[in-house]
Amino acid sequence: MGRQPAGRSGTEDELKARARAWAEHWCLVQELPFTITDRRALVQIAELMGLAAQSRNTGRRRDSSKRL
């Protein structure tokens, strides 16, 4: 897979298609499955990517010295 030139990379659909093709290619090269069905693995991936559910502090719960 060649490197794309700098500048406009295409529409969102084109970018998604290229990203999927890239991921499929590297999974194939490494002899890994393209889809993950193990729930524990999915949770760990979400945590690593910062996608896990996080509690959000509101002004009421935040220390008064840290309020904006």
C-alpha cells in the first residue's frame, strides 16, 4: 500500500474505505482475525483508546478551587 500524497485525502466515505482496507491488509499480514468478538478484548481496547465510560465532573462535584 503506497503512501498517499499530502493534501486533501478524499471524502469521509473514501477515508473510511481506505482505513478499512489498511486494517484488513495488516490483519491478513499478521495472520490475525479482522473482527474481534471477545468481550474482554473489546473492553480492553476501548480503555486503551480512551473510549470507556468515564464519569464526568460537574461544577457541583468539583472542588471549589478548581471551578471556572
